[in-house]
Amino acid sequence: MTEAHHTYRVVWSEEDGEYVATCAEFPSLSWLDPDEAEAMRGICGVVAQTNADIREPPVRPLAAAVR
């Protein structure tokens, strides 16, 4: 699945004075930019990087489990 299959939204934030881009599938991610198109590009990039990170093998703990 590519980032194009996700649900994105860009809205103007009076409080921030910028556009806020979000992704429904990743509610904790957002991107702010004064330009609406750049906000969309930004959130797409963050989602792409997050998906790449998720596909990586998990990091093994530094300490072995104590039994």
C-alpha cells in the first residue's frame, strides 16, 4: 500500500496561522505550512517515513530479559 491510499486532510488553522495537514490513519501525525500544497506534501512525506519505519525489524532491547 502506498501513501496515496491514505486519507489526508488539510485545513487552515487560525490559531497557528498556517495550514495543518493530517492523516486519518495516523492521527498523531501532522504537518504545518503556510502553503496548502506544501502542507500536503509534508504530511505525505511524514506518512511515507512512518510506514518505512514500521516495516523495519523491531529494535532489540539492549538488556537481556531477567529470569
